[in-house]
Amino acid sequence: MEEIWVFIEQDDGVIEESSLEVLSKAWELADKGGYGVSAILMGSGLADKARDVGRYGAHKVYYIDDANLRSYSSELYPMVMEWLIKKYDPNTVLFSATRNGRDLAGRIAVKFKSGLLAHVIELGFDENGDLVGKVPGFGGNIAAVVKCVDSRPQLATVTPGVFEAKDVGAEAELKVVTPDMELKPRNIRIVSKERGEYLDISKSERVVVAGMGTGGKLDMVRELAKLLNADIGVTRPLADIGVAPRDIQIGSTGVTLKSKLAFILGASGAPHFTSGIKDCGVVITVNKDPEAPIKDYSDYLVVGDIFEVIPRLIKLLRGEEIA
């Protein structure tokens, strides 16, 4: 049986949930096409977690246990993945489009001269068994249909948040694999490591989103988010100028929201942004342009200057009187 592989990303034993989203999608594809699904996990002391990962849609979990694989290495991980692919010959290998997932997928594509579908928002197989995906193009104005042709293994990176991680109760066979190579860093070594705080806003129930209309001034955005018990997101231009990290950038090249409430401040509604809010419950927008494209994606549109509207709203939420 031909296999779909999913690379399961982890760092110091913490599993990247977007990898599980991809695994659940692979399970769905396998059910339709008669493929086997295998998860690939590298790390140290993670045998129990490897079994847990399997519940999200794997028939098998290939687990490579080595202390040097505790965290992602752009030197060692590609070596191990190359060895695994040559030994077991999967049909397709899928990755979450995280920083590490993109790095690993690109390196594997070069090694095998394989087609790579990058940042897909949908996946499937055609009648010839070629991997087909939809990729936002031209700044998100279209979703281009692309596929791997005459290329094995077929590779794709999947935009985090577009699929749902589902515990399907699968019982995976655990295969502990030992590559016949020395897993010792030669050209790269970790000098120091700092772990910053990271919030996956694709799972947030409420999000206040700042657009370029805020001018990058996020104090009132933070205050509103605090009063609404919400998290903060930004449009790509704000991430581009460095006022917010890429981790909270929303859209086709960032995070896809599935929040119950999205409060959009000063965003015009470019297609590459609106693709990231299409799955939200209620979208409330404040924009001074009544004809801005964002109106077509909003349940409620407040026409006005955000620097006048939002301070008044903040006062109301605090229970203060407004003039």
C-alpha cells in the first residue's frame, strides 16, 4: 500500500499542533484514496507521545529516538528524512508550513528533485494519483490549482489553521527506527537557545485585528483586546514594518482564524487578508471608508475614524461616561 507521510514537528517534546492538523487531513485523503498514513516523529524520549500522535490519523508512526534530535536541526533532520524516504519510499510527504516545516520540505525537494506545493489551503489527489493543491496567488486574489507531475515523493506544506486536528481514535503501529548513520552535528551547533512566548491565535475564540489604518499604534488595540478578553492579530503590512511578529499575521501567508468573534480595525480588506477571516463567526469592522472591500466580509460595519470610535468604545466597556 502506498503511503502518505506527515512530518510531526516538535521542540523539546512539545508537539506542534499544526502538524496534527495535517495528519488529520492525510487520514481523510487516505480514506478516499486507499492510502496508508504514517507519521514521522524525531526526538528524544517521546515514545509515549508518538503513540498519542497516531490517534490523529496514522496507521503507523515512524519514531527516531536520539538526543541530538531533541530540537529541529537543519543539518540532521534532512539527513534522517532523506534516509527514511530512500528506505521506505513513500508516495507523498506533507509538512505544516511552519518555519521548520518549510525549511525541511524545501531541503527534501532539492535532494529528490521533487515537486513541492507550498502553503496550500486545500489538498487532494487527481485520477492519476498526482497530488493537487490550492495555493493563494497574486497577493491572495486567486487560489491557483497546482499539482505535482511525474514527481515522487510528492511534497506539500500546508498553511496552519486551514484544517482541523481531530482525534479519530486511530490505533497506530509504532515503529522505532534507527538510521544507519552517526547523528552528530558537524557544521551547525546550538550555542544558546531562548524560548519566547508564542500564542497560536488560530485557536483563539476572540481576536482584535489591527490593520494599516492604525498606523502601527497598537496601544488602543491592546486595551480593547484586554477588555474583550481577546487576543491580537495584525495584517501583513504591520508585520512587514516590524511592529508585530509574523506569528500573529493573518491571511494567506499567515494564520487562518476560526474565532467566534473577529474585531477588524483599519484593514481595507485585501484578498490575501480576508482569506484568513473567512471561517470566523461574527466579524465586526471599523473603517472610515464605507466602500472598502472589507465590508463584503463583515457582519457589522462601523463607518468612522478608528481613533475616534475605539476610544469611545473602550470607555463604554469600562463603564465610563462618554461625551
